[in-house]
Amino acid sequence: PVSVPISNWPSIFSGLEIIANCTTLSHRDTGGLASLFDLLISLGSSHEAKLVLADVGAELDYYPGTMTLISRKVLQQSIGPWDKGERLVIAHFMKDKIHSRVEVPRP
């Protein structure tokens, strides 16, 4: 049975992560389902970071104010170093095991 706090969770996403001034090695996030999308919001000041999606050969501008919906289980992604500025990312994500554990239907 679903507990009261879970039934009142205010978001479709099961987790939120704040990442500050970090590069990210190329990886896939294995905790979700291929059909689940994560919302990545790039914030900060004056940085010119790039989001690299190796599987599709893409290098995308990931400047402050950029929002990306991506299946991080399907696409391999990385963020390389940038020359100037501060970078902050707010990552909203869904983990399949959480849906299973609390018996919440998957979106």
C-alpha cells in the first residue's frame, strides 16, 4: 500500500539532484526505464558547457537557461570541462525501483 507522504508527492519525478561545477564522464543512467525521460536544467553564469550525446554523435550547447528532456538510460551522455563561469544543473529523474517499491504506476 502507498503511504500518505508518497501519495502526496508533488511531482511526476521521483528524485531531484543538484550538480554544481562538475564535469561528467560518459555514462548511461541505469536506474530508469528506456521510456522514462529526465529533465535537466542548466543554470549558472557565463559558462559555455556542452552536452555530448555520444550515441548520436551530437555535441549540444548547454548554456545557462537550457532545459533538456532525455532518456538517460538510452543515450550515453557527458559534460566536458568549460573555460569560464559557474555551472549548476538541476536534474529531475525517475527511478524504476522507486515506482516498484511504493507501488505507483509508471507514467
